[in-house]
Amino acid sequence: MFSGCALPKKKLFVKNKTYLEYTEEYKSCTGRGVLDSKGELKGKLLFSFKSQRDSTFLEFADILGRKSLLIWITPSSITARNLMENKQYNQEDIINIFPLLTILKPSDMTKMFWGVEPEYKKNLKDLPRTITKNIELSFDKKRSNYNGKTIGGVEFYNRQTMESVLIDFKSRKMNVEDINMKKFWRLLNY
């Protein structure tokens, strides 16, 4: 009696955007999250981030909401400043604190903040097998308001040292306006 009225179900496939597609459509990306570290360096830090094209600025706060750490990521380097101890860190120092950065290059980190899973597996080939066999890196994706899925979380685990770092992105907003990144860069300079 009602034949011909029903339509077959169609699966709707939405392609995830690439980093290049995001940076062509939007000028900047901002958001918030939580970094949870276990092992030698343990604790939870809230963070906010601002990313524009190929650079990212992170501001970490302790449980009381005090700014405690600033990190600047450019395509080829990472710089940090511990505000509590008034101490500056270069990329080598930061890698010692966060071994995750032996796998993810600075440009990969910025892609991650834009919500795109970086192509980090090629970086593994440059590392000794003794390091890579003990490391697990996984990306949790969630539905995005900006097409497809974006990274909602990242988990790094080192089986040998039993250290782990979990980055949980609580919010991410794509913006069509520029951010004055120079004012954030000045915060890192003494």
C-alpha cells in the first residue's frame, strides 16, 4: 500500500579535513584542555592554547588557576618558561621532561592542536628500536563542528619507564580572525 514511499538508508561520509584545509579556511584556532602526567613527573595541568598557521602558544595553569608554564611552538622548535621558578627551557630540556616529543616534532604538535592527527610514524624510523618498541601513542577522535572528526585526546605511554601523558582537549574553536601572537611571544622573553 505504501510501497515506493520509503527511501533506502544512505550512509553519510564526511571526510576529515587536513591541516592545510583548516589553515586555508581559518586563520587561527583556540581552545582548552587538561594534561595529565603519570610517572616521574606527575600531576594535572589545565591549559589554553592559541594557534595561528604554523605556530602555537600554550598557557598552563595549576589547580589553583595560577599561570605556571608558557610554551611556544614554531615549525622547528619549542621554547618554554616556568613562571613559578622563573626558568627558561630549550627544546632539548623539554624533550627530557616530555619524551612524547621524541616522536612528535614541533610541527606535528601544532597540527594536533588544530585537531589533525599528525603523520608521526615516519619520525619513528629515525629513532632507535630500543626506544620505539616501548612506546605507545594513540589518538582519540571525536565529532567536530568543523567537518568530520578531530583529535579529542592523545595518550602517550612508555612501557619501560611506566610514564604516561594524556592530553584531553575540552574545547577547540576555529577562528577567521588573526591573533596577535607577538604579545604572547613577549611573555616568554625576559
